[in-house]
Amino acid sequence: MIWFILIVIMILSMIVQSMLTSRFGKYSKVPTSNGMTGAEIAMKMLHDNGIYDVQVVPTKGMLTDFYNPTNKTVALSEGVYSNASVAAAAVAAHECGHAIQHAKGYAPLKFRTALVPMVNFASNIVQWILLLGVLLMGIFPGLLWFGIALFAVTTLFSFATLPVEINASARAVSWLKNAGITDANTQPMAVDALKWAAYTYVIAAIGSLATLLYYIGLARRD
């Protein structure tokens, strides 16, 4: 049963990623009414929220945008930074939503950030521990459970990410509308683009939980 669930999740993940890429490509061709690029929109949203110590910088790749709370930078991908489109506006505003969360001490973001050191540690070794745990299950059963504990940390991080991402999108679409960046025609496009982006995190969290349950079931059968 768990294998069927994992296969379904994998298929859904591919569908969602395809839809996200399709929506981004479609809305990247729809210009913003004021002609502002993603970088300009990001700076305006930050300043409108009283944030002046965050830099907006370009980064390579497609949909590789992120906010780095360590050095306070909003990194926008090549298709967002200099693009004056609805898709660029939505993505730029979303990343700035994270900067606003950071500035305001948004609790879910603080919780997720606190998990980062543990997740980094777990991610580096968890696959090897799980592999050895399965191979040596009859000799060292505790090793598999240790791997499961490490994987549980990454699963917790996936679920902790959900409210952070959803809230950043909510801040983004609200500001885009109130700032006049989007109108009655383009606002639904921005919402749609960010909706599909959010689905990727939902699928990732569900997939992580399903995988965790698989390993727990494996360990309990020993």
C-alpha cells in the first residue's frame, strides 16, 4: 500500500512541477501595467514595509529565488530579476514576504530557522544511515531507528515550511493588489502562479511523511 502511495505522490509531484513551469512561462509573457521589473517590485515592497537593510540581488537559474535571512538578501532568478511580468512580480513579492516575516519575527519562520542546523546535519548522513540500517537490520536494529529519527527531522522541517510559504504568498498577493502592481485582470494570475508554487511544498511534505512511515513500517516488521 505504501508503495502505491509513494508512486502516486511521485506522479503528482511531476504534474505539479509541470503545471508550475507552465504557469510561470505563461504569466512571464503578461507585462505588469507599470512596467516595473521583479527587482524594482521587490525593493518597493521592502520599502513600503519599512525594510531598508535587505538587498535585492540576481541569482542564476530558473525559479531559484530565495530569501537569505543570514545576510538579508532577496535573490531573484534570471527570469524574475529583470523581467517586468506578472510572474516576476508574484515571485519577487513572495520572496519579500519572507523578508517581512523575518523583520516582524514571524513565529513559524523562527521555528523553521531553528530547525536548519539539525536538518543540515541530518540531510548529510540520513540516506547512508537508512541504507546501513536496512542492510544490518538483523544485527543492529537500533541503527535503522536512528536513521528514522534523522529522517523525521527532515519531515518536520517540510511541514514547518508550509505555513511559512503560504503566509509569504498571502502577504505577496495582498501587497500586489494594494500597491496597484496587479489589477482585476492580473491579480488572479499572480494568485494562480503562487498557488502552484505552494503545491510543490505540500506534495514534498506529504511525500516525506509517506517515506517516513515506510521506514517505520520496515523497522517494526523486524
